[in-house]
Amino acid sequence: MKSAESEQDTTIVQEADDVYRIAISGSYGGMNLGDEAILEAITMQLRATLRVEITVFTRDPGDTRARHGIDRAVAIRDMSREEARAEIERLDLLILGGGGILYDRDAEIYLREVVLANEMGIPVMVYAISAGPLTVPSVREQVLSALDGVALVTVRDRQGQRLLEEVGLHREILVTADPALLLEAEPLPEDALRNEGLDPDKRLIGLSVREPGPAAPDIDVAHYHALLANAADFMIDRLDADIVFVPMERRKMDLQHSHAVIAAMQGAERATVLKGEYTVRQLIALIGHFQFAVGMRLHFLIFAALAHVPFVALPYASKVTGLIEDLEMEMPPISDVNTGRLIATIDRSWDHRDEIRAGIERLLPGLQMRARETHTHLTELLTRNRAATRPHS
């Protein structure tokens, strides 16, 4: 059986001297392991099928070069408009995405390079993004104006498609899936679990939090801290489990919020926060040692699905809701969940964990097929553009 990585049918023919110069613009630079998973999957597919020079527009060029081994890493948001124009002018394609980058506070930041590319006639592909919240009229207008001029728009969930249509984007918007769904686990460092203080012979349950912020402005911290603390205590008592908090944003607030939830627990001695630094593939392998998971962050849930670990989600945004719908799970938004309801859902899901795992195993290949379609659309776009710019013999 072919793996998600090896199953590639999008190789295109290039002349011997052809090298596509492609830049990827998103929320990169080592801040969030979910975003780094997206970038790893995009670059993996580009390298598998094309001769390509990859530039990443990133907050931290050093981290991006070390983490992904790409050709060029550029802190373009520290550049002037003219400096940014010079970076874009050399490209065959600008990729915007993936991830949830079009929301009220930061959309303008990510759209600057799109606008410049549109002005210079450089093709832009919007790559499996999410959108929202988009409530500010001026930001909605900027999104509409910028995306109306790009070559191709793909989103990773139907909620993003509906929101962009609502903003007024009257063009084809293709629904694919998150590219991180194509990653596979790699072996953990020796004794990684022991070094974390985890006993692999005990029942381990993973738990993921996130901080409130511009992409999740409606999160009530006190509400969700209490929810997760009570849920963790229930799993300790009911399931005799150790709770493992998995911070996806170590440089920001995930660590603090994990410790805040532990501080509110009665069984705090049975909880730990991962301390080690892991690649995204190693983290998938580590999550594979869990018997169950409860989480807020999208890519924690994606990693659990890739490891075939049954989980309960606390959807704080449409991108999480989209994954839950694709996997045919049910869970109301976090704002509508009280302690009793969450505990009842965990209890029921634990009892039916084999069915949940079977559902993930049944539906995941379809999601991965959708994720591969994004790259197929990219190669088709490059082929059309190269054919259009070459003189006819």
C-alpha cells in the first residue's frame, strides 16, 4: 500500500534547464508547530515532483533554514515595499498559505505581497487556507480586492469557502484539505518518553490548549481552563490515566496556559507538560503513544488522526469545526460546552474509542486525497503559465 508521501501522480515534465522559483508566504518561523507542519508538507510535495528553488517568507529565516533546509528564507515583512517587490519580481509563483492567515488583525500583513505580485503580473496561488474571523469592513474589502486578482484560490474547509463567498469573492474557490494531513511519523529520540517522565506502560491521554488571540477572539480563558481541569481530573479518576499536555506554540502562551490548567486540577501530580523539542513528525510518533486525546489546537487533532488516536475536540474556530465535520464527529463549539457536557462526551467517546478509531481510519484517506489535490492544482497552474510564456516554435 502506498504511503501518503510516496503516492504522487503530479510529476510534470520540465526542460533540463527549468527551475521554478516559488515563494511560500505564511505564518512561518518556528512559532507554531502546526504552521511548520504545513510548510513541511508543501515543500515535501514541491521537491517530489518539480525542480524548484524554494523561498520562504518567514519571521525567523535562521529557524526556517535549519528546520526545513529550504534554498532561501527571507524576513520580507521587515522589508520596505520596494525591497519586497524585488523579491517577488524574480518568482514564477507566489504561494499564499497554508493555514488560517486571513483574519481581521493580520490579513493586511499577509496580503501585501499578494497585492505586489498582482501588480507585477506574478501568478499567486492561495494554498489551502482558512479564513476568519473577518468582521472589519475595511479588511473584508482588502481580502476581496487581493484575492480577486490571484490565479487560483484553494481553501482547506467549507467554512472558509463560505466566508470568502460572503465577503464577495465571485470566482471558483476550490475546497481541498490541510497539507499536514500528508505527513508521516518518524522515530522518536531514544528514551524520549522516559526523558519526559512518561511511563509507556501506563494509560496516557494527550491534551492540547491554546491561548486567546486575534484568530480566536471569543475564547473565555477562565471558562476553558475550568473545563479542561475538570475533564482532566475526570480522566484521571475514571480512566486511571496520566495527562500529557502538548504545547504546539512553545514560544508563545501554550506553556503558560497548560500550567494554568494543571494548577486548577485536583490531580495535578498526574499531569505533565512536554518539555522536549520535537520535529512535527516526531510529535506525530509521540502522540501515537497516547490511548486518547482531548484538544483545542487544529494540528494537535490532525496529528492524533494521523496516529489513529481517538479524540474529542473543543472547536474554538471554524477550521477545527471543519476537521470534525470531515471526520464525521460531533462536538459543539467550546462556548456552548459546560463541564458536565464535556465529561459526558469524553466518557461516551472513551467507551466508543474503537469505533472512533475505525472512523478515522476510514475517512482519513479521503481527506489525504483532497490534500494532494492542492498540489495537483499547483502543478497544473505552473504548466499553463510556462506554456503561455514560451514562444511557439
